[in-house]
Amino acid sequence: MDLSEFKASIQKGQIPDGLTVYLHALWLDGKGDWNKAHSLIDHLEDADAAFLHAYLHRKEGDLGNASYWYRRAGKTKPNIGLVEEWEQMVLYFLEKMKE
């Protein structure tokens, strides 16, 4: 699966089979369901979950909380728009799914 196919599945409202929890959360966020996306990852402890958690709080507008989660992930807050960050995260997690 690539980014175009991932986005198309959102438009169709058909979540692809076999997504990781991270991609599932990004799919839900792309569909406009921030709360469900957040509930999938807010209890996870790994760096990838912290990275995604940071993005979600940045999107929410809670920049202090987002900064905390970027630090937990070992990342700096990106200087790009939310759409671009979402796309980069989808690409990152799609690549990890292939490993």
C-alpha cells in the first residue's frame, strides 16, 4: 500500500485489513475521528506511539502537551503543516509495516 491508496481508503470509508495500530490511528484521524485515533495510542509506551501522540496533540492545539510527547519520542516539533506531517507519518508507518 502507498500513500495514495491509504488516502483513497479514507475517502471510501473502508479501512484496509492488517493495519498496525499506528496506521489505524492515522486512518481514523484522516477520517476526522481524533478521539478514536487518540484512544488507540494514548496508552502505548513506545517511541512511535509518543511520536503519533505528539502529532495528535499538536493537531488538537495543545502545543505544551504536544511538545512533551515529541520529547518522549526523541523528536523535535516539525516546522511543517499538519497535513504534511500526517502524510510523512503515514509514509513512515507504511514503511515500517513492510519490515
